[in-house]
Amino acid sequence: MKRDGFNVSLWQGRPAFIPKNTTLPAGKQDVVIVGGGITGITTALQLQKAGKKCTLIEAQEIGFGTTGGTTAHLNTMMDTPYYEIRQKFNSEAADKIARLSESAITLIRSNVKEYGIDCSLSTKPGYLCAKDDKQADLLDKILQSCQEVHLPATCATSVPTPTPYIKAMQIQEQAQFHPLDYILALAQHFEAIGGHIIHDCRMTGFSEEDKLLTIQTSKGDVKADALIYATHIPPGVNMLHFLCAPYRTYAIAVKLKGDNYPDALIYDLDDPYHYFRTQEVDGERYLIAGGEDHKTGHEENTHERFKCLEAYVRKYYDVDHVAYQWSSQYYEPADGLPYIGHLPGNPDNVYVATGFGGNGMIYGTASAVILTALITKGESEYGTLLSPDRVKPMASMGNVMKEGATVTKDMITGWLSIPKLEEAAGLAKGEAKVVKYEGKTVALYKDNNGALHAVNPACPHIKCSVGWNNAEKSWDCPCHGSRFSYTGELLTGPSSSDLEKIDLREE
Ligand code: FES
């Protein structure tokens, strides 16, 4: 399977999904869903089961985005602790998020059972560990707030990990699975009950007349009563682009020399935190470790993050070798809760689900529950709390807006000389940089054969200047997280077009 990066994740050794259809359906659809990750596929299946006629369009292929790069922790202990949700919202909100996270795991279990999906779904205990007094105080607050929202959390006397801790808590009824085995099966069942999936179909825009949407795509137009963006951040320019900050996170899957694989989901309280679990794939056991997160486009040497993560794991585990390493992207919401519901500034029948933080499997699945209720009943019990239209704290919004970086306005016309650019950039094979050349700003990459690839670094979204991600060999935008291959091809939005390619000649 393909993914939005150079590295291969533990999950990708599956054959690509082959949709039954290659062209858009001729008739009007009830709902068009954009994006073939866990959010889009679960939502499409739920809506189709509820009697809606649905088409899911995916610019690349099923699992291409973050779902193909997750570490697939199914947890009710969310990245935004319940005490923080209570402080920022209220107690009822904290309680609702706990119930929502439980319902997401319940829905995954019920889908696995109903469709007989073989995705290694298993229930595990989760552990959160504190390694010093300051972290122990934080752990106490997290534990107490988990108990206040009636989650099965207790003090832990021991944790199945060699990593250091002075205090820990345990939470029951967490789970894990193989995310691509799960969504590939859901996609199959969605088609089996009449849904359409169209690959290589990029949405380019839409218009609305009398509540009927005409959705324009690279494969033609399709009419629909409702549209859902399940693309993380939606395209265009929207308030959500200033409320959701893109982050990269890193994962490795290692083989251990011994048998010390933890039979649990384990987290520490470092900032950014580390997380561990074990997964068997095709008869082989792996320890999956994750962490080293940073804001997208704000790290000079992303490859170094893998080295740091590996060094951390090797310090405590007897590692034989690193079998896989990969990174992926998520969006951190300004106030700690995701945005699921009507997309502000758009017709009432346009919806979005984004800002999942590090809880994409849970909030992606929960989005299906919420969006299905909103579309079929006109309301959801979580609608107001998670509505993207909710009042935003201005202080948080200001912080997220500052995530932006250099804005580039240069237009690059004509062609550029390869020898002169070579001289100006001085790149070794496999290196990239943004260079100033004859008053122009050029993003250059020299591939392993010595060929230069030049693109305009101005991100087509709103012209922030992209930065090089040497781990995934991509140009990443620090403002809202668009990503592009080294040849400028769009990997993930919100941009809806490629970086401008620059014509290079030998003179
Ligand atoms: Fe918004 Fe690049 S993603 S400017």
C-alpha cells in the first residue's frame, strides 16, 4: 500500500484496496465523503447502513494518510486530560468525552464482530507512568479526573515496562488493532452494501444551489445532499486552519532479543511523551514505540528524531534490530477537543472532522457516530460540545496563529541553470535546501543519482514557505501542514494543488 511519506510503516505490507468502481456514480448521492482513512470509511459505512446513498472519494488510495501511519492505540485516556477538559469546558464535557471514547471502542468491537474482521483487535490495560515528583503530581490529577468520569482507572503497583517510573496508574478496557486490516475490511463491507469508493479522485471544489451540492473532482462532478471532509484539515481557507496546528510524530517497530514485549499500552509523562505497545503482524511480534513529536515544518533534521527515539528504546529494551520506522501527521486543536460537525463559513450541509490530536483512531471513529446522527437526525448529543462553530478562546487562537512561518510571494518565471544552481546550493546527494538564487527563492533537492529537482517553496494554500523533511523526503508547510513530494506533488492538504515545478536546464 502507498502512504504519504518515504518510510514504510508496520502496517503497509497489505495489498492495496481495489475499489469496484473507477468512475463516479451518475445519480445524486445523499452524502459524499472526502478522505479514505478511518474517519471517512467508518462514517461512510455508518451512513450507508443508516440508509443513505454514499460515495467516498480519495485523492490517492485507502489508508494513504495518517491511518496508514498511526500506532493504533485505542484508549479512553485521552491526550487532553479530563481535568483539563473540565477546566476549559465543564464537568459534563469531561464526562461526555469519556463516554464518547468508550463508544468509539465499542463501535470498533461491534464492527469487528459483525463483519468477522481479522485485525488482531485485543483488549489491553493501559499504564501511565511518572518518573519524578512533578510528573507524579500530574499523574495524580489525571488519575483522579479519570475516576471522576467513571473510567476504570486505579493506582498501579507495577507496570510491565523496563522504563523508569516512581508512580503509575492503570486503566482497564483499552485496546489495540491492525488499523489497515480494519479499515480495508470496512471499505469492503461499505461497497458490499452499495457504497461507492473512488480512488485517485481529488476534490477540487463545490457549488451549492437550493441546498443541492455539486462537487467538482478530478474525475468529474457529482451531486449530493451533504458533503463531509474527512481529510484532517479541510481545503480552502477556514477558521479551522488557525485553530488546528499540524504536528509530526515518529514511530519505530523493533524486534527484541528476548521476550520482554509489554502486554499493555504504556505511556510516560515526558513532553513530548513516549508510548509503547506490542503488535503481532503476520506471525512476528514487534515492540512499537512512538514519540519525539514536533510542529510540522519546525524541525531542521527530522531524521534525527528517529535516532533519538531508537536511542531511548535501546536504553531500556534489549533491541535486536529496528524493523520499521515511519512518521505521520496529526492536528492539535486549540482548546484540546476536536472539531466535528458543520464546517464554519460553508452551507449547512457541509461537515468536517478534524483536530483529533494524538487520538485519531478514537476521534475518527467517534466522528462517524456524531456525523451520522447529525445527517440522519439533525442532532447529536455531542453536537454542541464538539461543534466547529463553538466559541473559541481567543488566547488559544492567537497561539495557534503564531505557528505560521515565512510567507513567500515570489513568482518564478522562465527556466533556471542547473550548473549555477548547483554552485549556489552546494548540495550532496540526498540533501535539500531552500536557496536564494538571482533574487528568486528555490526549494532544491538532489536525489541519490545526483539529479536536481527544483520547486517554488511557496505553498499554494496561502503562500507560507515550505521546509524540508529529510525523514520522509517531503516538503512540509509549517503553517497548516500541507505536504509535497520532492518533485512537488501534493501528498496531503489543505493545499489542493502541487508546488510549482521549476524548469531546470543545462544551459
Ligand atoms: Fe497553509 Fe501551506 S498549508 S500555507
